[in-house]
Amino acid sequence: MSIVPAPSAVVAAEGHLIDSQLMTAIFDTVIERGGAFEVLHFEIGRTNTEFSHVTMKVSAPSEPALAALLETLIPLGCHVAAEQDALVRAADRDRCAPDDFYSTTNQRTEVRVDGRWVAVERQRMDAAIVVESDRARCRKLRDLQAGDRVVCGLTGIRVTPEFRDRARAGFTFMTNDVSSERRVGASVARIARMMRDTKAAGGRIAFVAGPVVVHTGGAAYFSRLIRAGYVDVLLAGNALAVHDAELALFGTSLGVDLEAGAPVSGGHRHHMRAINIINRAGGIGPAVAAGVLHSGVMVECVRAGVDYVLAGSVRDDGPIVDTVTDIIAAQDRYAAALDGVGMTIVLSTMLHGIGVGNMLAAWVPVVCVDINPAVVTKLADRGSSQTIGVVTDVGLFLHQLAGQLVPG
Amino acid sequence: MSIVPAPSAVVAAEGHLIDSQLMTAIFDTVIERGGAFEVLHFEIGRTNTEFSHVTMKVSAPSEPALAALLETLIPLGCHVAAEQDALVRAADRDRCAPDDFYSTTNQRTEVRVDGRWVAVERQRMDAAIVVESDRARCRKLRDLQAGDRVVCGLTGIRVTPEFRDRARAGFTFMTNDVSSERRVGASVARIARMMRDTKAAGGRIAFVAGPVVVHTGGAAYFSRLIRAGYVDVLLAGNALAVHDAELALFGTSLGVDLEAGAPVSGGHRHHMRAINIINRAGGIGPAVAAGVLHSGVMVECVRAGVDYVLAGSVRDDGPIVDTVTDIIAAQDRYAAALDGVGMTIVLSTMLHGIGVGNMLAAWVPVVCVDINPAVVTKLADRGSSQTIGVVTDVGLFLHQLAGQLVPG
Amino acid sequence: MSIVPAPSAVVAAEGHLIDSQLMTAIFDTVIERGGAFEVLHFEIGRTNTEFSHVTMKVSAPSEPALAALLETLIPLGCHVAAEQDALVRAADRDRCAPDDFYSTTNQRTEVRVDGRWVAVERQRMDAAIVVESDRARCRKLRDLQAGDRVVCGLTGIRVTPEFRDRARAGFTFMTNDVSSERRVGASVARIARMMRDTKAAGGRIAFVAGPVVVHTGGAAYFSRLIRAGYVDVLLAGNALAVHDAELALFGTSLGVDLEAGAPVSGGHRHHMRAINIINRAGGIGPAVAAGVLHSGVMVECVRAGVDYVLAGSVRDDGPIVDTVTDIIAAQDRYAAALDGVGMTIVLSTMLHGIGVGNMLAAWVPVVCVDINPAVVTKLADRGSSQTIGVVTDVGLFLHQLAGQLVPG
Amino acid sequence: MSIVPAPSAVVAAEGHLIDSQLMTAIFDTVIERGGAFEVLHFEIGRTNTEFSHVTMKVSAPSEPALAALLETLIPLGCHVAAEQDALVRAADRDRCAPDDFYSTTNQRTEVRVDGRWVAVERQRMDAAIVVESDRARCRKLRDLQAGDRVVCGLTGIRVTPEFRDRARAGFTFMTNDVSSERRVGASVARIARMMRDTKAAGGRIAFVAGPVVVHTGGAAYFSRLIRAGYVDVLLAGNALAVHDAELALFGTSLGVDLEAGAPVSGGHRHHMRAINIINRAGGIGPAVAAGVLHSGVMVECVRAGVDYVLAGSVRDDGPIVDTVTDIIAAQDRYAAALDGVGMTIVLSTMLHGIGVGNMLAAWVPVVCVDINPAVVTKLADRGSSQTIGVVTDVGLFLHQLAGQLVPG
């Protein structure tokens, strides 16, 4: 039996390797895939602010296994120590990538083109990277065109995972710990501060909201936030607008009288009437202009110039004519509205929340408020690791948030 | 083949048979057990306030099946039309009933003794009925003594199921409909009104509370309710008192700083320190007297003279010396404290909530607040059909309730 | 002060009024709306099979209140005793109904046209009724065209609520009682029997399935059901097909190795690779034809000629080219596939389950399987009262169901 | 302004510091408490099997802050580099510790006595450490006696956190990831293997079981595991035994016929009858001996000589005479039964599961099976970090587990 040395490569990484648990993840990954590692050099950051540096030799049982292993180490911040340009291949047909295309994460990514590291633009997960002259940007598979120069393989790709800042430890604590047994007040105070900071820095705030905002009596408080300028973008579905209009027109939400808390007989038909009224007017904008709609979240959005997009879904009643019924168009409209937002708050909608999570770069903080801990966990699971979960009643949450930001 | 008529009996019932769905339940029950019915006489209440009356012949395939069927119809308000005294048999040994003892529901019950209908006292579910001269009362199996005269069989027992008052329809609506997608404000207003009405009528209010009251920041609001006299009885476990003391002594709850919302390192040991401090003082009362404990729910209880009972459980740390560690003694103390209460509010504790639900008569309204809809459903399932469920954050609920009852 | 008699009307209803709790609902409705009733005539069905009949005078404080009340009583089976034709009005513009259009429930409905009662076709909820010569059918608001003759107002409309058959009491029991604390075996046996009966009667069975079917290892058992002919229609989203293909191509589901139960490093990118591969082939059909896809749920569907529709949603990755991205087109495709199905089974998908529930008539039984009791409750809440809920692990449910229907 | 150096101390740690995320935790802890660190020496394990070593200087704003910080670092494996004996102080009264007593975690702990490191016996969390001549052991506060020599302060205490073995990565993966969207089969296979390994190594297996085992039809499969010798210890509450007996005597569980899946009218009283029958016989053992109880989980336990303990709770009906009604006695009996078990499996009981979790050393693996992900998360949260969560239907889980371990 001859002894053939296992295929190996030397990789390097630097940053807050300990604090961000990247070292742990790197070691785990190598072992889980049946590989081995040898640390060649490790220099630890001696204080809280210093970077650590590691160079290690990783080996795997076969060349394909090594390639697969290296592919996995890239999102953890490792790059092949010997620098090479990224491999770029032309797409041979529209809407398809070469088989070995690099599928992005939502972390900051650079690719090496002509010997220079180029930051990837429009970072998002599950995209391909297209190189055009000296720029690189994320592009969804369905937007690829034949001839697009797509980054493939493993070399010349460098990912910088988001640093888990210890100064934000209170926050990051919550990201790992979804519990209904917490005092919501402390979270609200922190979120209010983040919102003020975001606005002070000139950033925009996007809300993603389900109809539960209306059912739980949160519409009045949400309206206050809109009027005060804290809502730049509103991404929702048809149901939010319909139930909001139902409340404005009939005082009910899904047939329940919100003041009395009791169902109004026949009220289940109110939402169909509301749809008919809005569509007869020609949509939300015309309905507001014509005075058909006087109050509610959507009215406030129209008045405040909020950039709102309603995305359709297969369970929609109606829908009202404002709803974007083609989901590809809806995704594109969502993504455009999200471009450059500094913060996103998801209120009780798993469907739209996941949709938005898929579009955001890792460094955009996402607050997810839901009474169901499983929804918060699921959003956090999908790689949107910057998600801050608050398990509570959405109506009461908005009451508290408006109380902090827009007292009176 | 000879035709033998199926065994049958004539039963009668009266009351709001339609509104309370009793007719439906009676019909369903007969059919489900393989029986048949023939309505001999039915007189419908012509208006909302009139009673209905029904006399029907029910038959079953065999005599035992008929007996089982009749047994099942009793809690639905049926009584055997031909009146007989209740069958009473002596218990042959302590803590055990005759095999065919009548096991109670929590509904109003009468038994016929010496030709007179006698109201059963201390109504509760899962008890035996003991007759002593001209009185009848519920007694738990474990409290039976040899010689006790126990009601057995089926005759001479009359149950009057609680009337589902249409005027309370808004409330009863909620009993059947546990949902987190509701505006909590409307429920809080109604519960506040019930509490005021109960106090105005001279009734006492019992709270059953889990430690989540403390974790979610509700302790300050709950304290306000105590000071304002809205808490006559507090039934809880060791954990409520321990985490309340932890908050008072260290500012943390399960190691989480309630102001900052972040975990305090080493904080997980605070609750053990709190236990040690209270026990060293000799319990809650002495700790308050000695000035060791200055603030918190338990301090307010001591000052306001609230009748509190802490029941032990197998997961207790410590426990503090005030905790009643024998669960039979704890149940007896709970039951004594609940004697005559006009209203009960359960805050985030399935264990103690079910324990209390087992002790209450059907006409004592129970409000159950929990962020987990399954807990509310489970409490309502156990025959405590008067349960009003509110699915929301307990801390925010108490904030709103105190705001309504004790503004400022 | 003159005394003006309250506006009143005489309504009638017949059927299993007690068993179906319709009498209770009628009484409750009148009182909740501030009205009053007087029973003029009531004849109770004396046995389990006889109908009951009621005639009652209902009054309300004002004419509009009376109209609203009558509108509410219609879905409960009441009809105005004095028979009149339905009021029919022409739609004045496309996609909109007259303001007072009658919005349907999913119950059997008849309208009176030219003195004759006509059964409404394509019964579904939240639609308008359009009359064409001597026929009447449900039409969605968005499908109305100017000139369509739309049923409005309250007269000449008769609804026959589904009879809650006592013989199915075991089943209906479950519809009201969603609990995870049940033996699933008993439910599976009953569902298997329903499926066999449906097929024996020449009926078609529709499945509505989420990707959890794949994640929980149910794909193999579901495939067995397809091969055995128990799946006529499959309604799902893009994700089911993508994760099914991921499993077939890479052995993972959302990056988790289904055999080992552990995540495969880099596996999170497998689903993007799967999308690219299918789209490169031109879709599922071509991918199966070309041998690119060998196994999995979708392959079985293609081979067995299952009528499948994939509806898009805003959270889709890709999507694969088979996905219907316009949700109006997707709803229409769903509705067409559901035309005439005898039974529907929803597996772990709230989104598609609600979408389908909106389309079905009340007499099509729906089985809803989910590990989250809130999902089952929510589906049942939306008026699809025939929903049978099973709270369990979907993978294990399919394992048991296939074991019963396709042993071996 | 004079510059006073911040109080500081030098601490050391060794082990799999990176893989176990201990370095991360240590750094986080220092910063969160407002301290600072300087790494004096760090030697990384170059391969998967080598230990790492660190020596660091930690400083804090004040002496008390430094003491609090050091206290917090001890459970993370740090020990003060300058070795000193542990501080030992006598308890001044029964059931109380000195104020600064060291409250244990469930990790392996050594204390330095007379210059020698002594392993602490009966390791569990939330206890004091008592030194007797050359031995040290955990003792609950309530068991302390005046004069007991209790470890206090911070010096001379060394904790070795459980190593997260990468070879068990598949398992540990699951500990962090509680999801219902997993294939249960893979988990069952792994748990079956652990059970076989535990038995092969001469270890005992403890089950902690709630009544849901009976409700979900798992009793038959659990009985098979008992007969095959896989259950050495059974810890449960009164309800398990009662519902088990109800099933054996009446074929129902909480009044639901387990074969038919439908409720049996009058069945809600069966559990009271079962209690009466067992207590009349004198308890479970006598009931089995007398032939009153023929089948069920408890019968199998009696026959197989399983060490079972039933602990009371405030919601108990009855209870049966076997139930230990004093919770201190129950905890002591639980702890005695758990002494030396090699593995623990918790089936659908948060109450008893948490109770048991509090008693176990960190190195005893705990499997927690529940259909509610929040229960699994909660058990894992309480410091029982070795918890393996499986979110599924308990009845089907036992079906699969018995199928693997006791086929046929």
C-alpha cells in the first residue's frame, strides 16, 4: 500500500476570529467534512479591538472533497492563501448560470479581478456574481443573460462575515435567544434608539407588515409612526390594505368590531365590500383622492409619501388593483424599495418577512416582532443572522413603540 | 325471532336549551352512544328570556348501556322524569368510594334526599357527594371516611348547566375562540369592568400567577393592582416569590437585567442567593419585617394582607420556607383561599391554573392570560368552560390593566 | 311620544336545526345585533332523521338594522317567509359589483329567478352570484364584466348550511378540537378509509403540500401514495419542487442530509444549484424526460399524470420555470384543478392551504395536517368548517398513511 | 488626576477552548461586565485533538467588580493562575449557607483543599459544595446543617466545561437547532444507537414521561421498551399512572377511546374511577398483585422491576397512594433514582423534565421529545446544554423507537 498524501491547501483568515466564533466554525467545518487541519500560524488579538490572524493547512480525502471543503470555508472568511483571480465564465443561455457558479451569501464579498480585489455590489443571498469591466454585482439567476460573465469556482473570492460587535452584545444576545419570557419594554427602548439613530444618520427605515397589525389594534399607533416620519418604506400584502380599509370603512377587522372586541354579524363580508369599493375607485391612491378612504395605514402612507409595495399571494381575496400580482415583479419592486435602507422591521408576517430577508445584505439589521416564537426562529434561521427577535403582541408592541418615539 | 323492545327511560330538561346548545349536546350524546330518542314534548321559549322544556324517551341497546347513557345525560341537565331519591351508600373504607359513586362536574347540582331537592355545597369537579342529614356537599375521594354516605348511581341527581347568557355574548365568544390575532385593548377594558363589578358587589378576586409576570416586567403593574385592592388572593408557586425577590435584591430576573434587557454575567446564581437570604431571615414575612425585602410583589402582598399560598412543585429550587411542599396540603390551602371568590385571573401558569380550575365551580369566571394559545385552549378544555382566554404578552397586559384600573 | 312598532320580518328555516346548532346561531345573531325574536311556530324533529321547522318574527331598531340582520341570517339557513325573486342588478363596470352585491359563503345556495329556485353553480366563498338566463353561478369580483347580472340585496336567496351528520360525529368532534395530545393512529385509519371511499366513488383527491413534506422525510411515502393512484391533484409552491429536486440531486433538504440528519456544509447552496439545473433543462417535465431528474415527488407526478400546479410567492428562490408567477393565474389554475374533487388533504402549508380553502365548497372535506396547532385552527377559522385537523409530524403521518393504504 | 491602575488578576484556562467556544464566551464575559483583557499567552491546539492554553490578565473598574467578574469566569473553565486553597466557611445555621457561598453549575468541578485538587461528588447545579476531610460534594441548601464546611468565594475552584466533541457534531448540531421541520427518522436511529451503547456499557437509562405518552397511543410501544430492558428508571407524575390505568381499565385516555379516536360519553369520569380502584387495592403494586390491573405501562414497570417514582403536583386528581406528595421527598427520590444513570429521555413533560434537568450533571445526555418546540428550547435554556431536542409527535416517536430497538 502506497501512502499518498491527502490533497491539501493553505487558507488564511483575519478579523475578530474568536469573538465572532469564526475559528470554531472553521474547525467544525473541516472535521464535519472528514477533513483535517493543521494550524500553521495563529496570532491572537491581545485586546478587544485587535484582529486575530490564522493560517492553516486543510486537507481532505480527495480533490473533489477538498474543493467542496474550500467552497464551504469561503463564507466563513477563509480565502486561499495563494492569491489568484476569480474564475469567470460566460453564461451560455439566458436565466441560467454555469453549473459551478458561486452562489452568494448575504455577507460582504470581494472578488479578485485582474489582480485587484473588487467589492461586490447589491450584496444579497442566493445570487450569482456578474463581473462587468472593473465592477462586480449580485444578480439573480433569472436575470442572467447569455454572455454575462459569472464568477465560478472557489478562487479569488473573499468574504468578510459580519463582526458580532461586543458593544452590541445586548442585542446579539437576543438574536440567539427567542423567548416570550422577556420584558418587552427593554427591547422597545433599544429599537426606538436604533430607529432614531438610523434617521439621524440619514438612513431609511422599512417596515414589512402583516394584517395582524390591524387585527390587534396596532393601526392607530403605526399611523402615528408614519406621520412622524419613521416609516420610509412599507412592504406588505393585499390583506394589510384590505383589512385596513375594512377598519376605516366599517370599523371591523375580519368582521370583529375592534372597539367592542366582539364579532359583528355579517362582518365577514365587510372585507369583500372594502375590496369592491377600492377597486371601483380605481385603487388606493384614487380612493384617497376621492375621499372614499379617510383614515387608516394606507391613507397615511399616501399622505406621507411612503414608498409602499403590496405583493400578491395565492390566498388573496380580490385583490385590490394596487396589488402587484406577478411575484417576480413584486420581488423586483420590493428589492428596489429596499435599496439602501438602514433598518428593517418585520411585523407579524412570515411570508413577506422571509421574502425581504432573502433580499437584504447581512449588515442591515432586521427586527422581527411576532407572538409566535417559531416565526422569529425561522426568520433568524435563514441566514439573516442579524435578526433581532421580539416575541410579543404586535398591537401592544406598536403602542409602546409609538409611545417612545411619538409621545402624546 | 322475538322482538324485545329496547330498554328505555323518560328524561326531562328545562332552561335555555337552545341558546346553551344543550339540546344539541343531548341529541348528539344519545346518537353517539348508539341510542335513539323520541321527543315526547317540546315547548320552545318564544323570546329571549323564556325557558324551553323538553320531555323525551331515550333508549339504548341494553340495560347497562342505558344506565351509562343516562349517567352521561345528567351533566347536560337531564333528569329522570320519574322522581326518586338519590341512591346513597356508605363508604366501606377511608379514602375510597363505592364503585358506582357519582363523580361530580363543576356545574350546579342538586340531589334528592327524603323527597326534597337539596343543593350540593362546595361544588367542584371530580368529587364525590356526601349526604349528612339534610345537607349534601362535595368531598374529594381522599377526604372520604368509612361510613360517609356517598351518592351513587343515577337517580335523584339534577344538574343545571351554566346558562350561556346572550348578554355576555361578547365574552362567551372569546371562550370559544382563542387567537393571538385580536386587539387586546378591548379585552382589557372588559376584564377591568368585570373586576370593578366584582369588587362593587363585595366579591373577592383571586390571581394565579407564574414567574413570567416578573420576567416580562409585569411586577410593577401587578404591585399597583395589589395596592389598589384588586388582589384578594394570590396563588402561585415557589418560583414567583423567588424571582420576585431576585428582582428586588439584584435587579435581575433569571439572571436578566430587567432594565437593560440583557443577561447579567453570573446572574444565574442570583436566584439561589435570594433563596438563601429569605430562608436565613425565616421566610417572606420575617424578611419584610426585618427590612431585608423592600419591594416586589410579595412585599406588597404582605403589606396589603393578601391571602397568598405558594404551592411546591418538583422543579423548585430551594424552596423558600413559605412554600407548602406537600401538594395535598397545598391543594387544601388553595381551595380554602378560593372559597367564595367571585372571579379568578390566571397569568401564565398552566400548572397552577389547571390546579385552580379543578377547584372552582362553573359559575366563577376565569380569565386566562398567556402568550401561548395552547395553554389557554388546554385550560378551557378541562371543563372550566367559563374560561375567558386572552393570548398576549403578560407584562404588557398587566401594564394595560393597571392603566385602566389604577391610572397614574 | 308616539310608539312606533319596530320594523320586523317573518323568516323561516328548516332542516336539522338543533343538531347543526343553527337555532342557537340564529337566536344569538338576533340578540347580538340588538334585535328581538318571537317564535311563531316550531316543530321539532322527533327522531334523529326528522327535520325541524321554525317560523319566527324578527325585529330590529331600524329598517337598515333589520336589513343587516336579515342579511346575516341568510347564511344560517333563514329565508324571508314571503317569497320573492332575487334582486338582480347589472354591473356598471368591469371587475366591480354593485355596492349591495350579495357576497357568497361556501354553503349550498339557491336564488329565486322568475319564481323558480335555482341552485348556484361553482359554489365558493367571497364571490358574487351572476344570473344568466335560468342559471346562476359564483363569479369572483375580478371576473365580473360590465352588464353582468349580479344578485344584490337579501330577498330570494336561500342557503342550506351543511348538515353536521351525527354519523360522522367522530370526525366532527375533531374539527372542534385541535390538540396534539391525541393518538394519530386513529385519525390515520379514518382518513385512509375516507380516501378509499372517495376513490371507490370515482372521486378525485387533491393534496396541497408544503416543503416540510420533504424536510421531514415524507417524500418517499408521498411518492408511494402517488404511484398507488391516491393523488389526483397536487397544489404546491415553488419550494416543494425545489427541495424535492435538491433531495433527488444532492441527498439534502435545505442543506440537511436526510439520512444522517446532519447539515452538510455548503448544503445551503444546493437548492440554488437544483433550480439552475431544472431551469437549464427547461422545467420539470423536460428534466424528467432528459433523465436529469430521476426520483422524487415531482418525478412521480409527471409519471403518474398528476394534475399539478405550482403557485409562486414573494419568498421564492428562482423560481423554477414551472412556477406560475402571476397569482391570479395561479388561483385560476388551482380552482380549475380543484373542480369536482371529492376530498382535499393539506400538508403543512398555511399559505396554500388558506388559498385552497377559499376556493372549496363547504361540502368538500378538508384534512389539515400540521405540527403547529395554530395553523390547523386558523384554517378551520376561515369558514372551511369541514376541516379535519391532525396535529402531528407530517413525515410520520405520511409514513403511517402509506402504511395503511399501500402496505409493503 | 492621579492614575490608579484598574484592579486586575491573571487567570488561566486550557482545553478545547476554540471548539467549545470557551474563548468566545470568556472574551464576551469580560467586555459585557465593563472589564478589559490582555492575552499574555495563547497556544492553539494545532490539530483536532490537541488542547489549547491561554493565560490572560483581566481587569475591572473596581475590586468588587473584579470579584464578580472572576466568579463569572469560573464556570467557563478559568481559574486564578496563582493557586490557592478554596475558602471554606462553616454554615452558621441549618438550611442556610454563608452569603458568599459558591453556587454550583452542573459542570465537572474541583476544589483545592490542603493544596490538593479534589473532584466534587454528586455534581449538580444550584447546590453548595461541602468539604468533609479530603472529600467535597454538592449539597442542596436545604440539606445544609450548621457547622457544614461550605466552599465560599472564588479561589481554589476549577471547572472543566463539558467538551463539545466534534465527533458528536451531528448531535450537538441538534442541540442548537430546535425545529419541527426535520426528518425524525434520523434522530430516532441515533437515539437508538445511544441507548444500545449505554446498555452495552452497563449504564442505566432513565425515562421522564408525561401522560401524553398515553394520550398519543405511545403506551404500547413504551411497554415494549420496558419489557426489552431499555427502561431502568421511570420518573413521572400521578397523571401518567392514572391515565395508564384508565386506558387499561376502560380503554380510554382522558375520556377518549384510543382505538376509535372519538370521545366516549361519560368518559371524563373514567380517570376518577381508575383512581378509586387503585386506591381501594392499596396502590399500583397491590393492584397488580391482586390482578386488578392487567396491562399498561405501570404493570410492565412492576413486572420488570423498573425503579419508578411518581411525584405529586398541585393539579393532581386523587392522587393515587403511590404518588409522593411532598415535593422535597419526591426530589430526593428522583435524585436517588438518577444516581449514576448514563442517559435520560424526557417525553412530553416540561414540569418533570425541568425538575430532572436540575439534578443531572452536565455529562449525562438528555433527549427531550415534545411536539412543542418551546418546551425543548426551555429545557435546553436551563443550563442543561447537553439536551438533544426532537420536535415530533410522542406517540409516533415511540412507535419508531420501539421499531428500531425491539422489532416485531
